[in-house]
Amino acid sequence: HVWHIREYGQPDYNLKLDLGKKTFGFLLKQATAIICISQDIKSSVLSGLKLKHCQVIYNGVFSQDELKTIKVKLKPYQPKKDFTFIIIGQINSNKNQSEAVTAFKLLMNKYPQTKLWIVGDYRTPTGATLKKACDKKNYRDRIIFFDFVREPLKLLAQANCLLMCSKHEGFGRVTVEAMTYGKPVIGFDSSGT
């Protein structure tokens, strides 16, 4: 039995261990191996548990064949052209898209050529509130919401910079995807990020 730990639980989704940490530790010790998706997941989720059979194995993001098809053409930024920030993921308070919007509003007056693309299902309660706040006349053309997108990497390839505002990200796959495409990432200084 291999136990693969990918999320924080409590900070991500307000999930609590049904049987408590002691029982969780007992069950983990029964596993043949434990794989954590990042060093931070290992130290946070397994803190206080003495487990000898635990390894950190970061997620594979692309297969070798997919990597061969990615053609990145890095072009220097031209100040007179649009500069697009993108944030991709489920829209909820844990992913912290509101932080991206707040920061972007500070930037947008000084840099009128900037845009913010928010990619994710905005029909959630958090998404609907955020979209409503951004639908004002002076934001509508600058902060653009994309509903669920089947191939978000196509949008990522068009953007200039990824924002990763989640405070608790075990392993931000979209972060690694952005880096693979040669995109800079501005991330919250915590956890796996």
C-alpha cells in the first residue's frame, strides 16, 4: 500500500482528520511507502509523526513527448504593447484570486497597457462576488474572466506572467507549467510555491 499525500487538508479545504492525528499516524505507519508531493507537504502534514518510509517525489507535469511539442519563443517585452498577467485555477478564497485583483488595481492606473486574465469557473460564490466587483466600467476591459477552459495552457502561452496567489499550495502544477513555457511567476512566499 502506497499513500500519496498531495494536499494540506485544513488550510486548503478546511478538512479535519475524522479520527484524529494519532490514528492518522497509526494508519500511515501501516503503509508500505508514503509519497509527499513536496517538502512542505511532508513537513506540514506529517509534522510530529515519526515515519521512516516517507519520500518526496515532485509531480511530473509533462511527458517527454509533450515537452517535445512545446515550442517556446521568448521575446523581450515591448513597453508599448499589452502586458498580461494570468491566474489559473479554481476560484475560491484559498486560491486567493482577490489578492491578484487588489494588486492589479494598484498597478493598472500606472501601467495602462496591463491586463489581468482570471481563468476558472467564476460561478462559485467567491467567483461571482469577485466578478461582480470587477464588472465596473473602468475594470471591465482590463480584468477579464474566462470560465472553465479545456486547454488553459493555450491562454498561458499568450500571457506574459503567471500569478500564484494561493497561500497553501502543496505543489503548484500551473507554476511549473508556466516556467516550462518560459513565463515568469509571481507567487505567494509560502508552502510549495
